[in-house]
Amino acid sequence: EAAARKAQEDEAKAAAAPAAVAEEAARRADEERKLAAEARKAEEDEAKPAAAAATKAEEDEAKAAAAEAAARKASALAAAADARGAEEGRTLAAEDAARKAEE
């Protein structure tokens, strides 16, 4: 009877061993997945400030370019206004001279 009980216990242990190994493997795999997810999150968190800084730099660059373009346009408009004023002045002077010549 003791031998039969011992044999049953040995069989139960032998049957339980693969299940315990499989459980341990599943637990380790789960831990590895969690660690990989944490590592991925840490990498993403590290990359965010750099990406934000790059975006900010691009925005600043675009604003500076727009400001430069506006300044060039204003300068061109001022030059055109000066030229138009000079032309009008010459026209008025010519008309005045013509009037004086007729008088």
C-alpha cells in the first residue's frame, strides 16, 4: 500500500512538473513583455523633448522667414512709393515749366 501511494505521488509530481515549468516560462515571458513595454515608453519619453524642440525650432525658423519676407515687401513698397513720388514730382515740374513757358 505504501509503495502504491509512493508511486501515485511520484506520478503526480511527474505530471505537475511540466505544468510548473510551463507556468514559470509564461511568468517570465510576461515579465519580459512588461520590461520591453517599459523600455519602449522610456525611449518615447526621451524622444518627446527632442521632437518638441525640433518642432519649435522649425516654427521659429518659419516665423523668421515670414518676418524677413514682410520686411522685404515693405521695403519694395516703400521704394515703389518713392519712385512713384519722384515721377509725380517730375511730372508736376514739367507741367509747371510748360505752363510758365506758355505764359
